[in-house]
Amino acid sequence: MARCPVLPGCVSQGQRCDSISDYIYTRRIHQAMRLLTSTDKPASWIADAVGLKKNSYYCKLFKSHMGIAPHQNRKRWVEQ
């Protein structure tokens, strides 16, 4: 089975992406993580900025990838 040239970048970050959509969602979550830690924008703004129009889906996706909700992640960064 041929591999897409984009997927190895995802694997090199310690995550396995089985499809292009996995890779795209992983990139969106990593971008959201950067925005959460570098801005004080609300989660709904960040969701829209990374291409996820529904805030509830963004929160669910973020938690499934990171193991923690976006607001909890921001709170942890602020406390450090």
C-alpha cells in the first residue's frame, strides 16, 4: 500500500494518522493548542479559526486528541 507523502510528518510528531482526514484534524488541533496558549480568544473563535464551525465539535475533537478539554488546557497553561 502506497503512503501519502503528507502522513510521515504526522507520524514523526509521535502520532499515527491513518488517513488524510486524520492528519488534517491533528493539524487543526495542534493549531488550536497554539492559539489557546498564545491568545485569550474564546474557544468559539479558535474553533472557527482552525476551520471547525461548531464549537461543540471542536471541544469534543480536542478532548479526544489531547485528553483534556480546551478550557482546562488553557487553565493549566495560565497556572504555569
